[in-house]
Amino acid sequence: MYAANETSTGQLSAGHAIVAQLEREGVERAYAVPGESFLDVLDGLHDSTITTVVTRHEGGSGFMAMAEGRLTGRPGIAMVTRGPGAANAFIAVHTAWQDATPMVLFVGLVPVADRGRFSFQEFDLTGWFGSTAKKVVTLDDPTQAAAVVADAMHTARTGRPGPVVVGLPEDVIRQPTPTRTVVPIADPELAVSEAVRERLQTMLSAARRPVVVVGGEGWSKDSGPTLSRWAAEQGIPVLGDFRAYDAVPHVLEDGPGAYVGFTGYGRGDHVAEILDTADLAIYVGAPRTDVGSDGYTRGLDTPTVVAVPGEPLGHSGRLDALVTAAPQAFVDVLVGLSTEAVEADWLPTARRRYQEFVTPQPTPSTEFVDMDAVMTVLRDELDDDAVITYGAGNHSVWPSRYLRHTSPASLVAPRNGAMGVGIPAAVAAAMVHPGRQVVSVAGDGCFMMNGQEIATAVGYDAPFIAIVVDNGVFATIREHQERHYPGRPSGTHLTNPDFAAWAESYGAYGERVETADDFAGAFRRAVASGRPAVLHLIQDPDVRAPETAVRDAQAGEDA
């Protein structure tokens, strides 16, 4: 037998070198479902400073890693086994790819000698992930273990962030390497040139109705407020990109700021009018994509500036200036510029209509829980820095519309419309930010796709509150059916458990809430429990969204 971190030659094994390099990169957690294909890495984690978070499904592992990347800007780490394990983790890689979120997925593989022989759980790593990751690499040389990890971390977090997939043949990671770790690769310094600054000033000076759209990763606690104050001074409305609207504070400590809503599914009519009538659009951190342009129908001919740290993947329509810069660097330049011709009522009108849009309109009911009333309570009960998570579905319309964000990286939600994100994201958020409030709003369909990770939250003392909206249907799809095939619902009914009792069986706090009047007390009891908690809300199955919400199809979301 070898010592805990050495081979018979006294050198580190490649699997242990992988762990050592992850430590040097500052990794604090690895989310994993164990597999025999990467036992040497698991052994390296035994004595590591890295916490191994054992999840109940590879989809949960992947979504937790994705959420950590979203919340910190550093690649989240997931580890799964070959074949079925990799397949289960694929959804998180797709989410990180479309959402431009840094993560690294390590996948155990069959021994090198078994390749191409239809061996147990064998698959083609590049064939599966090659179109859905920034980079896919297999470690075939044990002496390159540390270098491969350093490159994966650097690739995932720089340029347009995204997922990197690293294959680990089970025999290769047991072999010795003389290299324990390497120096982490430095990130590039992205600056805005004087020529670009002058062009921006010219475009701003001529604009009567400019708009700034913010999104993506990399926003600091200073960049968002700085941008909002500048925009308010210049009379420019600021919109958030779909499910990235935490980039700027919705309100400032010293005033309302310039934030006036978000683009995409569930947006207000006033947002559509802004996009349609703006004569200059400045996108910071994210380009103009399918969802943000209402299916390639809004703003495509507007003079447009895009400032992103890498390629503007998915950008649609006109592009007059492309600036390669992180949000902070671009904001530093933008706030030194000024406008001359902005219409006086451009921002005040947008701000007034935004306030109308985000004011809940509770409907009294003694039979079901009204979600507008729930949001009213949450607006009073949540801390300013609370982290909100949710997956895909009509339940997401309420938190996206009514809950405020005042700090960056306080929202984890799937821009690619993946169900099952909310619960594992909340588990990760509770670990990344211990002591902060974490609330996940989940539909009954979305919750059951990764609700088993409540067990992970209990096991790792990661308390958060899951609000499960139970209406007994895949509501988004049912809404599509009612619009296109009226009177013919098909394949959208759900049979649900008692979610509160289910939560209690895991050791979490559970409570059933049947009317809106009962919610405030239930929420406070859940907070006081100090445990992961599930509040089971019974909703009217005929209510799909806030009464005055835009009912445009949430096309592309799976429920």
C-alpha cells in the first residue's frame, strides 16, 4: 500500500496532483457523486482542504457547481463518473454554456486499454460535450495533471465564461507525476482604448432615447451602483438581461437609481416599448440574444454597443461597436461620458411604469394561496442581500417581477430554461454564503426534478427555504396548450406528494400553507427552525401568472 498521497516511487499520483492543483487554484468545494472511475481523485480529497459535497444525483452536482460559478465568478467544480454519470451531468454543462457561467466538470473514464471496445459505461467524451463546452480534454499524460487543471480553470473563467470538461481515465490518474502543482494562469487585463471612448461619447451625445442593458457575470459590489447612479444622472433607463437582473441594484441607498425592469419572458409592456423606441442600446456584460429581443423581434435595427469580456456569442441584430472588456472596466469608462440630447421624460416615464409593474396586486382567497400576497410578505421579510434561486416555469414569473435585488450575484436562475436548477442552486448558495438568507421559489414540477438535494442540504447543514408552488400541472406547457389546443390538455397533469411531510422525512422543516394569510407565520417559523425548510403552497390551478403579467409564451422553457 502507498502512503496517502504518494505512489511507490515516492511521487504524487496524477489523481492527487489534480486535487493539489485545485487547492492552489483556491477551490473550496467539489460537488460529486462518487464513482469507481475516479477513485484516486476521491482518495486525494480525503486529506484535502477542499470540502467534498456528496450529492444525490449528478444533475444536482452539476447545478451546484454552476451555481457556485454564478455566485463567485470562480469556476464551480463537479465530479462524476463515466457514461450514466456524465449523461446526468450534461444538463448543467448546457446551462453553464448558454448562460456563460464558469464551471469545470471532471468525468471519470474507462482505462486507456479499454477504449473503443464497447467496455462498461464507455462513451465518447468529446462527441458528447464538444458542442456544449468551451473545451473538452482528456488527461492521457499523468505528468500533465496539474497543467490540465490550471488550463481548465483559466479557460472556464476568462473570455466568455463557460464550462470545461476534463476526462480522467481511471488508470492514468493512478500513475505517478513529478509535478505536484503549477502556478495558476494569470487572467488578461482588459482595457478600453481611447478611440473606443471617443466613439462612445459621440454616440451618446447624439442619442435622445438611449438605454443600457446589463447582464452576465463579473459584476462587483461597486460597478452596479456606479452605473445606476451615472445613468440616473444622465436620464438613461437601465434594463437587466433575462435572469441576470441582479447585475445592478434595483434601488440605491440614496435614491431610486435607473433600473426599470428586465427583458425576456415575464417582462413588462414598458420594457418592450423601451426596446422598440430606443435610438441607442448599450449592452454591458451580455449581448442581445433570442430571449432578450422577444424572439429576434425587438431592437435589432437600433444602433448598438456591446461590451463583453469575450466573443458576443448569440448576439442578434445590429452591432456598431464591440468592446472587449469586463463590466467594471467598461463602467469605469462609461461614467466619464455624458449625454446632451436625452429626452427629459425618458427615464422618469420608464421608472413610473416600472414601479407600477412591480407592485403586487393580492387577490383575497380563502381556498388557495395567492402568490402576489406571498411576494408582498417576502419583500418585507427578506434581507437586502438575500440570495434568490429558481428553475424554469411559470412560478418564476413572481420572484422575477416582485423581488428586489440590491447586490450582485444574488440570483441563480437558468437563462437556458432548464428545470431542476433552483434546489441544488440554493444548496450551493447556502454553502458559499453561510449566514445569508437563501430562498428558492419552485414549481411543483421543477422541484421534483432535483428535490432530493434537500438531503444534501440537511447533511451539510446548509439551511435555505424552498417555497413550493403546487398547482398540479406543468403550468407553462398547459398554458401553451390552452392557447394553441384549447380544451385539449395532454401530458401536463402532475400527481404530487405532501411536500411538507416529505421534507420532514429528510430532517428538514416542512409546513403546508393553504391560504395567503398563513404564509407570513409559516415563513418565520421556517427561518426560526434553522434547518433547510420546505413550505408547500397550494395554488389555484387556473392561475398561471400575475393577473397583469405579460402572458407571452415562455417559449423554449421545458415547463
